[in-house]
Amino acid sequence: MRSIFKVVIYVIFPLILSCFYRYVTYVQSIDPFASFDRAPFNITDISRLIHSNEAKTQVVLITGASSGLGKSSVKFLAQGFAQGLNDESTSELNIIMACRNMKKCENVRKEILSEVTPFAQDNMHRFMNTLKLLPMKLDLEKSTSIKMFVEELETSLETMGDTKVNVLMNNAGVMGISHQIVEETNTEIQMHVNHLGHFRLTSYLIKKQLFHSKHARVVNVSSLAAILPQFLQLEDINFEHGYLAKIKEYLPTLASIIYYGASKRANLYFTHSLHEKYSIQGIESVAAHPGYSRTSIMFTGWSWAPQFIKEVMAQNTIASMHSDDGALMQLRAALDLDTVKSGDYIVPMWFTAGRAVNVGKVFGKDSMYIHHFVKSLDWEWKRAEDLWSWSKIKIVQ
């Protein structure tokens, strides 16, 4: 027992400290917001970045905008816009709230407006005329819904003065759903919605040329679950063979978690491929993950757990964050054009919580494997390309 204690004290603990020091040093060397001498990315930065954007009429499209991280993102964008208004302001902000449940979406819209309106009390008339929250119906599970959404979006953009989308925040997702195969793509539902749904939406926007011609940014919201071992197997996407089939049969809850992790890893591959293919055309791609954020989707994903475990998780404020704090990752990914570049990955500094920091490229020799667990190996690059090809086939079926 004493020898084990010595190993922990003299070997393991120093090793952990060394890794921790290397990680902090690395992040602070590439990201000014990681410095402890600087305030974390916050609402002041959001306001500054919105009003300093070259595009005076901005369009931000957020999927899953009626709850969790999506709702928090809409709120902070509206609040930041309101706080930065003055007599010289010329900016206009249109936030497209893409939701499955329109009644819920409209209620959230009213709630956010009532909450942020006081921040614009000195410029109320300007605020009411330059900020628009626009709920629109979108169900990422159905290709017909995505196609109809894009057609309606195209019409709406024309009425805004023929403007285009500046930011697409692929935020919506499902988690912890019992095993289902979606007939349309013959794919498990979490992969179908979390990856293929957003792949289809993004592809349609590109095809219709609805992104801003000079600068547009796609933000793919991934998850810590993307660090799971390599369960994204395109040749066996539905776990029908080998040990994955056994997991699905005998441990369905574990299989559901693995499915989710695979879909979130796909988000990272998608980010890299978009960056490689379209950044030269002005469409940038950035990934973000919210750490351990206390959102409704997270508790849905833990529906299998005993009630006391869910209560502990809900009250854990040490290793977790409120959804408002978790949303700062994707908001920085969306708005920071100076220190966040295409292909980058924005995450909580302390893995599950903390300030929004840039840990470098999703793939690349300068990436920090210790944080986002995507090695810059040849086979990973190849799998990203394979996923792109596989996804293109799936969405035209």
C-alpha cells in the first residue's frame, strides 16, 4: 500500500502536473483569451464583435434555437446587439431561429426580447427596427423539411434586401435516443440528425449560394463525447457486425452513448472537410464544444440513470457550466474573426468548464491532442474525406 502511495506521489502526480503545465503553456501561446491577465470571452466581446463587423446587415442562422445552447446563443447575440447600440450605430442583426416546435420557438422569442429590451432602453426605437428574431420551422430528421426551410429562407433573405447568411450555427442535436434506423438514409437516428441533417442543410445553403460572398462562417457544435474511441465506422455505421453488434444487443444504453459520440466525431470531420474545400471561397468552418453544460439534451441523454445521479449532475457546479456559459464557445467560434480562423476548435479551457479558448486546428500538426483527442494521423485525414463522400451519397438517396 505504501509503495502504491509513493508511485502516486512521486510518479503519477508529477506527470499530471507536467501535462497540465504543457497544456496551459500551449494554449496561452496561441490564444490571447487563454491568458489569466485577460478577462474571459464575454458579452462585452460579443457586443464589440457584432458592431465592428464589416457587414452592416448580419444574418445568423441557429438550429435548435428554442432551448439549451441555441436559446442561450440567441439571447447573448440579442443582448450584445442591444448593449452596443448608440446614436451612430448602423448595424442590423437578423437571427433566424430554426426550430422543430414553432409554438415553443415563438414563446422563446418573446421571452428573449422581453429579457434583452431593457439593455436598449436609451435606443429603443433603433433597437426595435434593427434587431429581428425570426422563428422558422426546421426538422433536421426530414429532408423535405430541410428543403422547404431553405426555400423559405431564400425568400426571407430577399425581403431583407437580398442579404446572405453570415453565420450558420449547426447547434441542434439529439442524444440518448433508443436505437432507431431512419429509413430515408438507413442510418441510426443520432448520426442521421446530428451529422447528416446539418450536412444536408449546409450543402443546400452552399448550392443555393445563400452564404455571404465575402465572409461566412459555419460553426459545428461537437461534444466531449467525440473523444470516445474510434466508433465511427462507415462500413458498419449501424453496429450490425462484430463487437459493436454485441454492444447494441446486450448494452443498448452504452450503444446509444457510442452512437452519440460517433455523430459528434463526425461533426469534427465535417468541420475539417468544409475548411479544406470551401475556406478559399470565403466559407469558413469552425468547431466548438460546450463542455459539460447543464442543458435539456444532456439530461435526456442521461434518462437511463437513477434519479439521484441525475440530481447530482444537475447540481454539480464545479465541473459543469450553465448553458449560458457553454454557449460562449460557439459564440466565440461564430464571431471572433481576429483570433479564430477556419479549421479551429473552440473549447472550455478546463475540458468540462472554463473560459472559451482556441486549441488550434481540429486536424493538423499543431493541434493539441491532449485536449480534443483528434490525432493528426493520415488515416484520420482519410476518414474525414471518406465521411464527406459517404454523406454526399446518403443525402441524395
